[in-house]
Amino acid sequence: MKTQCKHGHDLVSSNVIFLKDGRRQCRLCRINRCATWRRDHKEQHNMLRKKWVSRNPEKQADMRLKSVFGISLEEYSRRATIQNDCCMICGEKEISGIRLSVDHDHETEQLRDLLCRKCNSGLGQFRDRIDLLLKAIEYLRRWKVSKGK
């Protein structure tokens, strides 16, 4: 049995894909071949990708959540159910078809709660800095008092 593919990659178990017909394929060669095809056929790849995403929105959401936050769609749904599909800060639901955002600490990558886009963006604009948020609260209080409200 061959120990290397035709491009010199070692055919060890972690580097071999078994096809449905029983043949072996070098994982590295397949990755390179796919990357080359995507680069050479950008428009066709984008069209096929958009079609796949429109047919598989749940799989797309699951893949994105796993790659960005390390959680599955199932875990996300569990968290959303616990929060009654409402933002943890303002208590409002997102408009139909939009998922709550997964809030996380950018330094530690620790996941926090699910927030609406407005609250999540607000925290991001203040760079998760409590001192800036406290200054903003004081600012609003000062103006609320001075306006007689």
C-alpha cells in the first residue's frame, strides 16, 4: 500500500479521506484542489455558497456559532429559551428573523448572555469599559436634571 500521495504527502490515518467507493484520498491534496477551484471560479463558488446557505440556514448558523463562539446552535437555542428570547439588558425581543447576538468578553473570550443588536453594539461602542459606561450614565443624569425632567 502506498505511503505517500503523488504530491509527496504522507498517507497517515489523520491525512486520509475515505470515499464512498472505498478509495483513499489525500486530505491535503483535496484541500489544495478545492482552494484552487474556489480561487479560479469565484463567481460560481459564491453563487453555489449562497444557494447552500439559503437551503441550509440552520446548518449555516450552527457552523458560524461553532467557529466564532465555540457553541452549537443547540446551546444557543437553550440560552435563548432561558432568556425567553429577550435581550438580557433591555428585555426586548429582536425583530422577526433576527437572532439575538452572543455577547462575549473580547479579552477573555468568555461568553456572557444574548443581547439585542442595539445593546450589543452599545457595549461594543463603549469597548466594554465600565468607567466609560459610568461616565455616560452621569452625563445623562446631569442633562436630565438640567432639563427639568
